[in-house]
Amino acid sequence: MLTRRDVLTASAAGAALAAAGLVRPVGAQPRLKTAHILTGYTPGLPDAVARLVAGQMKDYADSIVVETRPGASGRIAIEAVKNAEADGSVVLLAPLGFIALFPHTYNSLAYTPQDFTPVSTVGSFATLLAIGPKVPNDVRSLADFVAWCRANPTQATYGTPGVGTTLHFIGAMLGRTAGFDYLHVPYQGRGAVQDLLKGEIASAVMPIDSLLGQVQSGQLRALATTGPSRLKSLPDVPTVAEAGYPGLQDVTWFGIFLPAKTPAAIVAQLNGAIQASLRSDEVKSGMAKLSVDVDAIAMNDFAQLLATESDRWKGIVRATGFTPTG
């Protein structure tokens, strides 16, 4: 099975060949007047990442408009891109779960992975598990929290941005692995954070940026991050592997997609613009402020990553006993 290391190695090799002039360039395309990058959630991390990357894609279009199309767990934006003209003017920026996970969690989607051309990933980030005032102040570690959940089963709740998301399944796997009933409470956008602060729910599994400020201010307690190493912004917070749950390790990639029938020359043009953007100091520093790692896996390697992630999430969905929804 292809691993993330394999993908990154292949991508690095491809970049080296291109830099050495050993990859045949695709004919340049005329620059678009206007391009639209669609994201599927309310303004937040995807929107911020899209704006950062778009701001440095100067050779792709005279104007790049980032549009949030929230609703149906991101599916409104996905379907809009699927049905758009395949001329490169409408682009999707989305977590890989839109393509690699949703086919395993919904019985009837209005799209398939084959409806899109994967162009490049742009960044990756870990997830954060945090607890709030509903949980006693002496609970300071993941082991403490698991013990508290076992002792207080009616209060063992966690919020996420939605049912059937990767964050939902990270929580479900924690409950399954640790042997306690962990009740999922889905929200729209960042609603879980507000209820966590008010003590309505015990915990939340959310992107780092949604919780970082409240953790740093002491309003919330961070128990673990899901990445392979500790975060620079939260150096005292252990990884899930360090906390005893290596099976929960996960990073989320943001990827850029085009409609499936987009000509290869346009796909290559967009890929080149993305890679140039990700090399800029503005994007690197902006991503760091969002606790997102610049992570460029392009085209064929990206397609292989999607296949690997789809297999992985299919196994997780089945292991949790989740019943696909409509």
C-alpha cells in the first residue's frame, strides 16, 4: 500500500526533474480573466487557506475570487464544481475527505471521485482534542479524560463540524479503542467551540485553528493532537501516539480539484501556479500562522494519495459500525 512517505518521495523526485528541465512542458495557456475557488464551509480555515494560495497565483488569472458555498457538509460546493465548465475557471479547494471519505458515508452522492481531476494538495494539519469547563479541572491528560468518561458515561460527549466527517470518526475511534461510549454531537461550522466553552459538551475534536486561541488563553485544555509530531504552537501537548493511541494518528490535507474533463494543459497550468504560490514566503508564513504545514503533492501522486486515503477511511468507517446516511 502506498504510504505518505512514498508519495512525498515521488513528488520530490518529480519536482527535481522539472527543475532540471527533464520534464516536457505543456503548452502555455492564456491567462484567465477571472477564476473562482470554491470552498464548502462557512468562513474559517478552508477559506483562509484558499485566500492565501490564491493571492500568490498571479500567473493563472487576472482575478481569483474565493467563494464559500456552505451546506450539506460541503457537497453543495463539490457539486457546483462538478457541473462547472471544464475550462479551469472554477476550482474546488476541499479536505480530502470530500473525495476519499464521503463515498463511504453517504448512500447516494450526486458525484463520484471520477468527476474530478486532482491537481495538488496545498497543506496539511493535525486535529486537536480539547476539553472545557464541563470536565473537572483536575483532568489534564487524555488518560485522565478517558477515565472520567468511563466514570461519567452520560456526560462523555464530543462536538465536531458534522456527521460523517473525519473528525467524527477520530472521536468514534477513540471511544471504540478506549472502551467507552463517546457520544457525538454534530454542529455547523465552529458551533461546537461555543458550546464547549459554555460547558454544554465535554470535549471537541476540531481543526487546530478553531481551538488554538482558547487553549492558549487557558479557557480550554488541549489533551492531544493527531499529527505525527508535536505542534510548534502547542509544544507541551502530546500527540495521540504519545498519549497511548497511535491508531488515531491523522492529518487532514487540503486539495485542489478541477472538473474531470478539464484539458491536460489547463490542469498543468493550474498546478504550476499552485506550486509557485506554495513556494512564496507570503504563503509559508501565512500557513504557519494557521498551524497548517505547506504540503504540495501534485497530480498523479495526488491521485495515488486519494486512493490510499479512500481505502484507509473505508476500513475506519466499517470498524466503527457507522451506517451510511442518505
